[in-house]
Amino acid sequence: MESDKELYEIFQLAPEFLFELTGIAYQGSYSFQSVKMKGLERTMDGLLRSANPGEPDYVIEFENQANTKVYYRIITEMALLGQQNLRKIYRGIIVFGDSRLDPKTEPWVSFAGLPNKYFQVFYLDELLKELSLREPQHPLVAVFQPFVEKDDAKLEKKAAFYYTQITEAKDRSAIREKLGDIFFHWLLVRFKNKTSQEVNKMLNLTTRLEETRAYKEIVAIGLAKGRAEGEARGKAEGKAEGKAEEKVKTLTGEIARL
């Protein structure tokens, strides 16, 4: 499952969640930002930027797929930021989906074990287990279940419980609706073969699925994909009817999977 967009949304809404998830101590307020790297043709996954100039900023990389260059990527980003602001302290965090995705690239992985904690590596599945023991009602424990629970039957059975835990979380009124949308979106992606009525029933919802943000996003993606593929085929075949045929076919497939 792809998750970069949703991870950015979660930690942009609540930057403190990353500290609560990893157990890293912090002071003051932070914002989670997407930063385009000068000199590189890319944007980093995220930068936890402190409102206090005396506190460190954190360069964040999320990895849920095999990537042998991730250590080089984050070290490069930390070095470039440090070069641009010599007085600022930058620390690095890589969060892998699980330990199997960690290439353990030397010498950089050895830095993660140093006591100064300038560079740290975590595994999301382990972090969530630890968080569930420390704070079982934390919304992150529930939000990430479609992402970390490998057993479809278990996830389906407890989906309504998780959704309620997210949308009724205490002291999280400003963000719990958005977290619920993200959880809903991940469920729709995870259970591609279920109809909208089946997913609706899974969560014991009375709101029509068609009215939710998650559903509208997936339909919008289907429409955009249909337009792009239809136009490409139409040009290749030199026939205008090829465009319309591909649009209908693609959109029908997307709706059917929902």
C-alpha cells in the first residue's frame, strides 16, 4: 500500500505524533513541512521544523518499499541543510515499514546506534506495538491498522472498533475527522474487491460512502486516469472514438473495484 501522501497529512496535522510514536523527547512546538532541496531535483519526505531556533530540526524519511539508497538520501539531505544553515542542528529519522525493508547500509547505519541520537532508525510495526502498550487509545494505533495488519479477516472484524477509536478520540477533536478519512481511504485501498456497501457495513456507518472524502478522491483519480489513458490511446490509433472508449472502460473498472 502506498502511504506517503497520508503520512504527510497525518504529521502535518499533528507534528507531535511523530515524537509520541518514536518516544523522542522534544521541547516547544514543531511544524511538519515538505521542503524542496536546493541543488537536488527532489523534495524530502518531511522536515520537522522547530519554532525555537535553539532546538534541532528533524529530517524525516518514510520507507515502505525496498530502497537501497535511502541512507545516502537522508545523509545528503542533512548535509545540504546543514551547509545552508551552519548554526542549526539537524537530526535524521528513517521510519521503515518493518525491519525487512532496512538495507542497513554501512557506515551510515552504524550512526543510528550512537548515543548522541543525531541519526535514528525505526520500524513502524514495532513502534505501533510499543505505542499500543504505552497508550492503547492513541489514534495512531488505530489509524495504521490497514497498513500494518496483514490478516484481512482480523482487520475486517475490528475495523469498526478502530474507526470509532479514531473518530471519538479525546482531546483530538480538531484532527480526528481527518484521521478518520485517512483510515477510511486506507481501508478502501486494502479491500479493493469489496463493494461500497460492504465497506460501509464493515464500519457500521450510516453516512453514504459516496459522500465521504475518501470515496470522492478515489473516483477523481479514476476519472483523471481515464482521461489520460483515453487520450494516449486515441492518439496512437488516430481515432477519436478510442479516447471515449478508454475513458469509459477505465472509470467503470475503478468504480467496480470500489
